[in-house]
Amino acid sequence: MQSSLTMATVQAGGQTLMLLPEKAVFLPESDTLLVADAHFGKAVSFRKLGVPVPKGTTTETLAVLSSLVLRLHIRRIVFLGDFLHSASARAPATMGAIARWRDQHAVLDMVLVRGNHDERAGDPPWQLGIEPVDEPLVHGGLALCHHPRPVPGAYALAGHLHPCVSIGGRAHDWLRLPCFWLTREFGVLPAFGAFTGMQTIRWGDGERVFAATPERVFELLPTPF
């Protein structure tokens, strides 16, 4: 696990959570990686609607996943919803890239906690060996979900919101950074996919926010209302 990248470590649900610059969470006790909102095939879905958007985002997202698997010795990946963006995401090139990536990591256990986009896109093809389940998926003292919400008896980890923070500079410029948002009852992961939007959040007392850059994760002070 040696790396020049700097992660942040927190405790929740009786477990250690490593918040990674790659916008994922690593659970070292079980060698499990949590990934929210990959939205594979979003770009091709937009292109089918005539919207000119970048190509190669699926390959980019899969490459980041592979680097995490190798660096952290991952044994299990849990996708916290929105694996595929839409039914249009099932383009041959997109699904072929995912299938080749899955073949490279055939020994890994993979689970998808269904999200709202999965309802429209459908479950991943069974050949990928990704088990689809409904939320919440209990993992020790954690409840793994897509939609952020309290879960009795557990600390919930979810996605869906694509949270980010806006940071102002001295020259009246602003930078938006993806973030991990930890409330008292649940935590929200940033969107993992290379082609996803972001939603700016505001937070208050008792909540913690960790911004993610490509090199490090760092905690921010609460934003005054």
C-alpha cells in the first residue's frame, strides 16, 4: 500500500474507513473497496442523443479501478449504485471494455447495490459476475446503500448525490472539488466515474467533509451559514 498519495482515515460503524484521492473508500479489515456512481456508458448515452462529449471515459474509470485493486490488494468491490448510466450505455464498445476488465480481475468478488439508474439500465450482464442486491447491504456495522439515509443499527454509506465543495481563492476565483460528506448517521461518497456531474453541499455542526484532489484527501472546516 505504499503510495505518494495521501488518504484520510476515519472510524464509522466500528470499522476503519480510508478515504482515497481516487474518490473511493477502502475497508482494510475486509480488503473491500467501496465505489459509488461509476455511471459506465454515460458518455455514449449522451452521444446517442447528439451531445458531443469526450470519449474514453469508461477506459479511464476502469484504469483507476485496476490501479486501486493492485495497490491495495483488494479482494472485494462493492458498487454503491448506478453502475450503468442507462439502457443506452449497453453499447458494444462499453460492455466489451467492462468485460475485458472483469476478466483481468476474475478472482474478485463484486457486488452492486442497486441505485436509481440501475432500475432503468438493468442489472449488469450475468457474465460479468457482479451480484446485484437491493439496499441496504449489511457489512459489519455498516449499511451499504445508494441513497443516503439513516439505517437503524448501522452507519450507512451511500452515493447518489455526487457531493462537492466550492473553495474560494484570493483572486475571487472558485474551485469545485469532489468530497466525502460524513453526517452523524450516514456518509456520502463522491461520484467515482470519470464523466459525472457534482452537487455542491453545505454542512454544519457534527458533520465532517473531506475534499479530494488527485493527490490527497483533506478535511475542511464547516461552512458558515
